[in-house]
Amino acid sequence: MVEAKSAREAFLWSIGVSPAGRQDRWHRGGAIVHPKAAGNLFGARSISEMTLTAASSHRISRPRAILFDWDNTLVDSWSTIHEALNFLMAAMDKPLWTIEETRERVRLSLREAFPRIFGERWEEARDIYLDRFRAIHLESLTALPGRTELLQRLADEEIFLGVVSNKTGSLLRRETDHIGWAALFGSVVGAGDAPLDKPDAAPVRLALEQSGIDPGETVWFIGDTGIDMECAHNSGCVPVLLGSGMTQEEFGGCPPRFVFSDCLTLFRFVQGL
């Protein structure tokens, strides 16, 4: 039996990660992965098929700032997005999407995605979508399980918290106010607030301006899609996936550094650093 020499090592051992150079660690893309997950991390069809845990093979920096994606990372909004999109599709005389298609296709901001779908009529489509979304988005807005507690506990750890989303900035801030989290965030940056949207690094830099913290190893970007991981890579932050069900193909060349299936595991990991 190996004796832990520090609180950090004790924590890593407790969740199944070897903090030292023992034979029970598996390297995958510069990560040390729990033996149960090692065989599946890049071989599984989806992230839901693997078990967390991963830890960096070099020293893990405690985050000074954590930036979160919004939709379906912190709040449940697929039904609202889906309803507003199909209202738009009907108005534009286009085929309706299934909820599965909505989940798969919605990644970019309106100003980047709509010209590809609606061509020269994209601004008309934007206005129809936003009008419908504004009418319904607050009534069904719901925090995902454990998110309120996670944000409160991270704030208690004196970590700067922010949001970087491809949701239109004014709508995003209405939602943070409505759900009661506005005071927990040092910045809330949505689509249109920076010169470019995710996955560009511009909204990350804007979100960190008030913190005095530069993008880097002490800034985590937590999200649920490949666009979020790409944004983290582009800005030089640590990409962290919260949740499951993503396929390898969505990551492209931008895999997450850490994967957490739930908020409690994420918080305990941060607290143990």
C-alpha cells in the first residue's frame, strides 16, 4: 500500500487516480486515466461509455477562474431552443427538426449558423427566432441537477466564475438574472458581446477582463460540446467536459483535459487541488 504524502495525493488516490509514476496509470494524450477508463477513453463510441477520472501527468494547477458554457451545461434549455427553431422552420417553409437533430446541430451562434441555413434571408430568420425565443425562454428555464450547489461552492472557494455562451448576450443575462445566479458570476458574455463568438478566443478574453487573470492553465473552460472544448483550446485554457453522451467525432482535434460525469465529482476534484 502506498502512503499519500499530501492532501492532494490523498484526494487523487481516493478517486482512483495515481498521482505518482506507478504502473496503475495509463497515458492517453498526456493524461493519467483511471485504469477502468483507460481502455475506453478514446476507444468508446461515446463519452457516456467511459468512467471518469482523469488527471494531468504534470502538476495540476488549481483554477483561479472557471468559465462555463450556459445551455445544457448549467441549465436545461433544449426544449425551448427546439420549440423556437421549429416555429422558425415552419415560418420559413423548411422541414421541421427532430429533437435529436436539434441537439446534434445547434452549436454556433445565430450570426454564424443562420447564414449557412437560410442564406440571404438569415436576418429575417434571426428576428423570427429571437421573437419566439424571447416569448417562451424564461417560463421553462431550469437549472440542471447540482448546478446551483456547484456554483455556490466554487464561489466560496474564491474562484472567479464567468459564463461564455453562444446565446445572444441580452437573452443570456436575462436568464442569469431570472434563475438567481447573477451575483455568482463576475462576467456573463454572450453572442455578439465580443467581436467573434465561440469557438474563437475573443469571448474568453472579454470574460476574463474584469478578473485580472490571463487565459492559461489556471483558467478552466467547462462545457458540454466540442465547440466548448475547441474554444478552450483556442484560448489556451483547460478544456473540461461536464456530462456524457458525446461522441469522439465531436471533439475533432480538441479533446477535453478532464471529464466529469457530475457536479460533486467536479467540485471534489477542484477542492482537492
